[in-house]
Amino acid sequence: MKVLVVGSGGREHAIIKKIKENSSVEKIYACPGNGGIARDAECVQISATDIDGITAFAVENRIDYCVVAPDDPLVLGLVDALEEKGISCFGPRKNAAIIEGSKVFSKNLMKKYGIPTAKYEVFNDIEKALEYVKTAPVPTVIKADGLALGKGVIIAGTREDAEDAILSIMKEKKFGKSGDNIVIEEFLTGPEVTVLAFTDGKTVKPMVASMDHKRAGDYDTGLNTGGMGTIAPNPYYTKEIAAECFEKIFIPTINAMNKEGRTFKGCLYFGLMLTPDGPKVIEYNWRFGDPETQVVLPLLKSDLLTVMQSVTDGTLSETEVEFSDKSACCVIMASEGYPVSYEKGYEITLPDDLLPDVYVAGAKKDGDRLLTNGGRVLGVTAVEADMGDAVKAAYSKVDRISFANAYYRHDIGAKALACREVK
Ligand code: AMP
Ligand code: GLY
């Protein structure tokens, strides 16, 4: 089989490594991939958003199966375009990818179908939004409607901050057109859990729950990032909470999308907050999370490609999706200054024996050398029987990797370990 994976991050690297375990796979291409992915797949220099270019490549090279991982090509309809050419895909069609493409859509969907989420109001008028925050409780949460690379969320601690946030999103267009509409919502508290779930539109099979560490600095300080590290399983997500989420959130979401005529197939990302009033949805993403994938897939015991194909074929109910009961920790090594501004082009020293556990996100090849080429450079994962050992092992691997201006958080897993001690 020839498989094409669209995307260029650590998540795509994790997907590629797992797909490679299937013995029927003869060739994997990545569009566009990166310098680290190039060790595991043939990278083809076509941008992930070049829908015509990728479709033409897939047809010419007789691709049997395509995994579309990032948001942008999903929202642009890459799955629809490939399916029209008879190529099977993992990922939702355009009309279902809207669940992530528009926060207004997903909030309205949750309200209509009684799926628990933060209370909210939608605004397309600056004056009305400014008027509303004069009396809204603070902190308050302000979100740009469209895709903003995970950065379109501002938590305003005071009314002045809320006004500034509205002006920067709606007037100064800090996040571009995605700020034409905004959602202002209630500030929730509680531990955060990410649950990735396979679904073929009929059956939902949740993967092991994980915990992201979104802020740039140790102990959740600094700016929000795409994610600085992850652990799985998430100890806050007990069997009881999992059952409640399945019944009140996962199944109702799939049913709601079916009723809206937007059946979705692929990996649904539930960003949940376990509030004192029960689990609530913070966000949906219609894709694998990054760096959640780098801890979840290493724990998957079942064959990933088989599971993905069953999602495409609508036979997920008959397919086993089994996870190991071990623990995983992934520490992201970034370039100092991420997520704002950072230098790149520095050589990465990476011992060969660590390659199986390293998921490269932002690096390019320069002959035999690997150079930093992004904010998040790579993720280092360790899997051990015990969570404490997984955290230690991930950090001792990090100690053996170096590049100029490397930056990483030192507390990945600390919250999970503390929670386990309390229990
Ligand atoms: P999002 O891009 O929607 O996942 O938001 C990014 C981060 O902002 C989340 O992971 C939360 O930590 C935080 N956040 C988003 N919405 C809320 C909310 N309603 N209450 C508290 N924190 C929130
Ligand atoms: N790690 C957060 C995300 O993938 O959206």
C-alpha cells in the first residue's frame, strides 16, 4: 500500500511512525513533511493547503490511502477533493470540518443539542461586544471565531483587558478575518483533559485521555502555545468521568452532527474541563491534537492503519481499538522565544538511539545535518509502566539532545503526578 500523510508537525511524525508498523505499507509520502520526518517517509514539497497540488500528486502516484492531519486542508475540503478522485481518506469532509473551523458553529451546536459547555454570547458588532463586557463577570473569555492557530483565545482578568481584547480582535484584526465574529464566554475552572476519539459517524471509540501543557512557562505561566508537552493517561479522567463524558458529550456530539447533515468521520478532539458542575467542552477540534498524539499513539496496541481504514469504511464497531496500560510523557523542545519570535537554523545534536522516541516538528535537513526550523522543534516521548518513570525517562532523553537556544518546560507531568498522590 502507498500512504500519503498531509502535514508537517510532530503529530504527523507520530502518525507516520505508527502507520509504518503495518506490514502492508510499502511506501509513505508526507506533504510537505519536514527534515526529521524525512527519515521515515518521502517528503514531497507541496504545501498542505495546496488542494489541487496534493490531489494531482495523489492521483499520479496512485496513493491508496491518505491521512489529512492539520485543520487548514480539512476546512479547505482536501478530503472531498481526494474522494472525488476515488482516493480513500482519513479525515472529515469540508462540511463536517466546520466543527473546528468556526467556534460560533460549535457553540451553537452544543447549545442546540444540550451538550455541556461554558455559557456564551456571539457578537459581530464591536459596540455591542464592548457594551456587554461592561457588566459581564470577570475573568471573561474572548475567542475569535475562525481558525487562529490556537492563539485566538484571550482570558481577560479585568473589564479593561476585555475591552482591549475586543478591540484587538475586531478592530485591529489581530487574528485576521477570524475576528469578524467573536464569542464571549463564561470563565470555567477545573483540570483540563484532552480526549481524542475515533469515529465513523456511527460508533465512537475514545482513545486514552491525555493532558496538554499549553502555557509557555513552567507551572502554567506565560503565553498560550500549541502545547509544550503531554502525558497520558490523564489521572483526573476516572472511569466514572469517562462514562459521563461518553454519554453526555461524545455520543450527543456525533448524533448532533448527523442530525445537522454533517456526519463526520476521523479523529474528533474533545478539549474538556472537569468543572465543579461536571465535565464541559472547552473546544472541539476535528483532528488529532499536537502534542497529544505523541503520547496517545505510542500507547495504541491496535494497528493504526487498520483502525483508520475502519473509520473510512464505517466498520469501526467491529474493529478493536486497544491501548496499553502503561504511561507516556512527551516533552517539547522549542526555540527560545516561542510562541512570539525566535531564531532558527541551528544544528540539532540528536543521538541515533533516541530517534524512535523523537517526533520532529520544526527542523530541516542540510546535507546530513538537521537544523532547527520552527518554534516547536521536536517532541521527546518515553513510555514506562509507571508515570513517574515515564516523566524521568523523557527528561533524561531531553538531556541528551541539544541545539542553540533550546527551551523546554521542566514540569511536564508534575500536575499529573501530584493528582495521583492525592488519590
Ligand atoms: P481553546 O483554543 O478554545 O482550547 O482555548 C485555549 C485555552 O484557553 C484552553 O486550553 C483553556 O485553558 C483556556 N480556556 C478556553 N476557554 C476557557 C473558558 N471558558 N474558561 C477557562 N479557560 C478557558
Ligand atoms: N495541543 C492542542 C491542540 O492540538 O489543539
